[in-house]
Amino acid sequence: MSEITRRAVLRGAAGLAGVAALGGLASCSRSTETAVGPAADAVAAAEAARRKPGGRLVTARLTPQPVTLDLGGRAVSTWAYGDTAPGPLLRVDAGDVLRVDVDNQLSAATSVHWHGLALRNDMDGVPGMTQDPIAAGGTFRYEFTAPHPGTYFYHPHSGVQLDRGLYGVLVVDDPHEPGRYDAEWIVVLDDWVDGTGRTPDQILADLQEGGDDSMGDMHDMGGMEGMDHGSMGGSMGGMHGIEGMQSPLLGGAGDIAYPHYLLNGRTTEDPVTLSAKPGQRVRIRFVNAGSDTAFRVAVGGHRMTVTHSDGFPVLPVPTDALLIGMGERFDATITIGEGVYPLVATAEGKQGQALAVIRTGAGRPPTGDVKVRELARQVLLGTVLSAAESVRLDPRSADRSHDLVLGGSMAPYRWTINGKTFPDTDPLQLTQGERVRLRFVNHSMMFHPMHVHGHTFALTNSGARKDTVIVRPMATLDVDLDADNPGQWATHCHNIYHAETGMMTTLSYQGQE
Ligand code: C2O
Ligand code: CU
């Protein structure tokens, strides 16, 4: 990502620090609106307003480093936060200040983004937009107030590093939580390739080279025909929309057929066990940390009730199964029976699944290829949820709106917003205090989980609050947000390969300096 980062930094400098120089040169710029940068007074003021008397300071340390991980019968060398993937669970109460010291032991520059949090802009972790990259061997201290309770996660915002083992969960507890559950399981889903013969960076390069001979051993795996068993597929000439990796719910469901799908860092060969007592009500916090895979999840013999989407409460909805796009989180409750049950996450539109074993009593464990009937019954998407009354946006008409036309192609491999690739995309300008409508218009045959940093928007049709939402092929989806968190905010597809090849822009607060 070095070239993109460098250009973005330069552009950021021209847009932020360069303002004063321009003002000096052109006296007419007095009334000109300029970008509110991460170091602006408005950012500090918004943070001050978030601090609550009595909030604690919670400290943690993250060490991105090269590591050998056991995925369950398979050792891979990769990068992770510490010795595990997912990395350490971070947990604070809403209103607490979280201070995380990052010690970058990688050979590459990195960053940490706090996905879903409406935090101070200068701590958002986007190199070239909110901070300089953390150099190899370098350190950085993140420190911010965690404003809203919910299930969040953290990951690098540097290249395709997220597709290695660099991710972990951040839970923000509600000190006033009514506590309508007895136990909690955190379920992190991931699509895995690193250390199995190619790295995410090589996959990205192969996608960008698009089917010429430099794709090397892809041909050995049978090229397009190798989709089902190779480590990649669909990267040649836009074939993804025609064969393989199709989902009735999502259309084109991905660009990469991964060799493994993980639940809490484990393959189906040696899955994690989740325990509780029979009859207990369990809150499951689902996080999709995958880079190119949506997961369909269900628990054998049970229905679940979805209670939260992307951290925010919804009107509870019972369902058999749940579809989770990359970057989305859902909380669901389940009343668990006595015995042994599979929790299965299938890779939507792909071959393969991830598994956890729920054990509350005696019984034989499921096999790795266990089929769960609930997966083929009622499948819920985040777009059908409605907001809980407490988190509905006030009714108000939009002060301005922006269209984001989502497009792209497989050859050349590039993904666009309004026809342009980041950092050449046009920023989406807004002013603090406005109600802003974003209209996602998908002109491609793939789904895109669109993510906005620093805000939890509301779906206009249901009010549900989300920060990441699946936009289906050829569909249009409107969301509203209140411009209450000044700064420069990345807005992008959470397919990390789409984001990295262009499908990203900036939600750019403007103000007078
Ligand atoms: Cu998890 Cu820019 O996002
Ligand atoms: Cu996308």
C-alpha cells in the first residue's frame, strides 16, 4: 500500500497543513471551507464532550509480530497480535478511556483501526488520513474514550494485513446493561490463506496481474477450473459473476476460495468448545473478521434471537440463521439445550465452513463436515432489522446527500466509488451538525459490505443503526447519519481486496479555520 499511502499523505498534507499556505497566497480564501483534520480543535472538543466523570483508564499492549500459529492440526507462519489469532480480547465500559500501546515488531509499517467506534479522529488508525503509519520497529499510543456499548473489533488499516492473523475483539460493556443473559460466547470468523503457500500480498498481486503467466502456480491448480480446490478462483476475466462463488443472497460472493475457514482461530479439524449449563440463556457476539467472505451461521437444533447489530440494539428478531458480511457484528441470544451441538459458519457462496462445538452435557462431538439444517431455513440479513427505540435517530430531513456508485472489474482488478479509485476518489463533504444521507448504488454483480468510520448510520427503511452494511448486487441502499464526529473518515468496502484496489473514499468534515 506504500504508493497509495504516500499519495494520500501528500494529498492530506495539501488539504490540511497546506490550508494556511493557500490562505496566505490567495486572500479570497477567507470564507473557503477547509478539511477539518485529525489535529483540529473540533476533534479535541468532541473528545472532551465524550469523557464522563468516573470513567476508568484501561491500558493494554498490542504487539503485531511474525508468529507460527496452530490453526488446529495445521501450523502456519503469519502475523498476529501477540501469540494468537484472534489477538487479545480488549474490554472496557462505555465512557472508559482505552490506552493501547502498540509495539510494531513486524518488518512492515502498520496501524490499528478500532472498527465501528465513534472515537476521536486522530485515533482512528488510518495511515495517510488520521496518522502516519507505525514504522517497522516503531511504537504508537492509541488513547480514546469508548463512547457506545457494543461488539467491535480492531485490525490494521494497512494494505491487506487484515487478511493475516491481525485482528481482535473489543467489547464495550454497558454499565447499565439489564443483563438478560447468563453466559457469553465470542465467535470470530475468518477466511484463512496466509502461510499455506501464498500470502495475502501475493494474492492481491495475482488479482491485479489478472490471469497472465505471472499467476504462476495458479495454473498448476487448474486456473479457473481450480476454483473448488485451488487457493484462488475467479480472478480471471470477470468470471466470478458467472461460475463459482455465487450466492442466492449475495450474487457474486467473493474473489478468493480460501483453503481454510476459522472460528476463533481454529479449523474444523480441531474446533473450539463453547460451554454453558443446559437451559442457560447465552449471548453470542459474532464478528466477521474475514477479508473476502460472508458467513452464514446457525446452531444445530436451535433458533437464535438477534439483539444487536454492529454494537447497537435492534428490535429482537428470532431466526434460524444469520448472514454476516465482512466487518459486520451481530449479537444474538440463544437458550441452549442439554447435550452437544454444532455452531457452524459456512462460507457464503464458497466451499467450506468453520465450526465450534457447544457442549452442555454428554454426547459425541460433530464431525468437521457436519450439516446443520437451520442454515438452509430462514436466513436473516442486517438490512431487515429495525432499530430499538433508544437508538433511533430523531426524525429530520437530510441537509445534504451523497451518492456512492459502486463499480469495478476483475480485469483489470479494480473497484471504484463514483468511477474513481482511492486516493483519487472525490471526498464526501459534510459540515458538523448536518444530517447527511449516503446513497449506496451498487452497479456491480458482487455484494459490497460498505463501512463508514467514526459513525453509526441509520438505515432509512428500518432505522437500524449500523456501521457496515451489505449492499447487494445492482441494489440501492440509503443510510442517514448525524455529522457529530468531526475529522476525516475512511468510507470503504470491507472486502479488503476491494478497498485496497480503490473502493474507498473519505467522509470529509469541512469547516472554517
Ligand atoms: Cu474495519 Cu476501514 O475498517
Ligand atoms: Cu466490495
